Amino acid sequence: MITIKKIESAKEMKQFVTFPFSLYKHNKYWVPPIVKDEIANFNPAINPVFQNADAQFFIAVKNGKIVGRIAAIINWFEVEKQQIKKMRFGWFDVIDDIEVSKTLLNKIKAIGLENNLEYIEGPVGFNNLDKTGVLIEGFDHIGTMITWYNHPYYKDHLEELGFVKEKEYLESTFKFKNVDAVYFNRISKIIQKRFELKPLDFTKTKDILPYVDEMFEVFNKSYAKLSTYVPISDAQIAFFKKKYISFINPEYIKFVIDKNNKLVAFAIVMPSFSKALQKSKGKLFPFGLFHLLKAKKQSKDVIFYLIGVAPEYQNKGVTAIIFDQYTKTFTPLGIENCIRTPELEDNKAIEKLWKDFNPRVHKRRRTYRKNIL
């Protein structure tokens, strides 16, 4: 018999967060979170996303053992302002027992019914900055700190339970040597002169912070047309600034400003922390922080996390300025591999952006949908 237990205590939340550690114990591709950070992420007193969203967390228990988990999420901005009657689910992990998946997803359906929502979609997080999608290809490639990894049977469970493909995402990688430094330097100079633009590079985090709010203004505008778009609030921006900006190498963040010092484009790249997180085993101490700091300085793989261009500057070659700056930063560091985060397969603009680098799609992931009524 499978029972569903709602998370109501700190001890239970730790069980929710650490369940995947047993599920993927011998898997060399799964990347664990930092347990303390993951627990904080689910705390309404810490994470401002809960100002516009509700979440309930559940574990499935069979024969006295935890066999699955799921988060039930309602983003109220999405439901009330955008009129998208979506019941979200995320942080979905299960053993290979379809009855466990069925029981957990039925709980999501029940919460959706209670709130007069029309359909379920997942796995997704709270908004565009969260992890998304079930991995359907690329199980033999190491995950990243900003994506979920899962066993191949997740897809089978969802489809057998009547869920259908909603959105598909591609993850690609390319060799840094594929970036033609001479070409981008030439184009960058032309674009800067034509539109009176200027790149900003940084060596200190404190110099980046004054631009972060403006960066998210550009982010919200540049991503507004995507079907997954939910705006990022001021409180969430402040939270992101505090939690992440200080940990990203300042020289890996690039901005482009116009003649009035207004931000028109940005990119955030971070070192790959995947292997460091595996060595950390979910803990910062005693050695986890050492592994992360070492990766920050020495990783030869980088992840293109976010890139955005203000709508009025899109299709004008502004990203050439950004890539020119990255060639100048990454070449002395010996960067070898560039990894892209999940991008919608129908996002032709982003596909066009990367085509010159001969990217190779190495992973695919999907969100799944099912009508509630």
C-alpha cells in the first residue's frame, strides 16, 4: 500500500530533499543539490517566490520506506494575471513503480480541482529561473546544477498515465575553440560604432550589483514572448542577487550599454560546478565549499545560464559584442567546453544565435501536460 505524506516539519523536509540521494546513489551522472540551500529554497520565510505562489510538498511511502516525492505548485500571478489555469508539479522523483507515480500525480490533480485549475504541467519549478522538464535523451551525460536529472522510466510513467508532451527543450554543447575570435572582434567593433554601444566587463562583484535590477528588466522584456514566461518580481530579483551573483565569477558576467549608460544586453555564464557538487555530496562543510571554490577557479567547462537582449536591439548583432568579450576572457583561462541550459525547441531566435558555433544537441527534456477535468 502506498501512502502520501504531506511535509509539515523540518525533519520531513530534509527527507523530501534527500530522497534522490538514495535513488541515484550509484549514478555517475546525477548532480546533487546542496541540501541546506534546497531546504531554504522551499522556505516561504526565505524565498520571496512564495509572495506570488503556493507550494505543498509530499512524499510517497511504501512498506515504511520513502519511494517518491513531488511538489504541488500554484503560481498565482500566472493563474490570476495571465489567466493560465495551470497546476504545476516539480521536484518529481520516484522509484520504478508506476503506482507510486500515479498516486503522487493524483494528489496534484486533487489540489488542482480544489483550486478550479484546468490542467497540470510538469515537472516545472516556480518560474523561469527554476529547473524544468523530464530528461528524455542524454542520460549518459552529467547533469548541471540548474537542471534535473532523472531515470529513463519517468517519461514512460507519465505517458502511460495519460500525460502528453507540452514543451520540449534542447540542451547543447560546443567547443570554445569553435568561437571565431577574429570574426567576433571585427563584428563587435562595427556594431558598437553603428549603435553607439559599449561593453562592460567586471573584476569585482560589487561593481555588478548596481546593474542587476536593470538586467532583470531586460530579462523580463526579452523573454516575455516565450510561452513559458512568468515575470520575475523585485523581491525575487533581490533574492537572486544575494544568493547567486556573489558566487558567479564577476569576469563571467557581461553587459552592453548604450550611449546613455542604459543596459541593452547581458549574459551570465558560470563555471560548471557539477563534479564539485558530486564530491560535496550535498554538504558545504567540511570539504564541499573547497570543491566548489576550486571549480570556480579551475573548471574548464562553462555554462551559459542566461542571455538577454532588449527587444529594440534584437536582430541587430548585439550579441557579437558579448561573444567578443567572452573570447577575451576565456582564451587565457583555457576554457574548453561551453554548455547551454535548456532552450525551447521552437525558439528560433536562440537557435540562430548559436548556429555559428557548431553546437551538438546532447540532451532533450520535456514538460508533460494533462487536463484535470
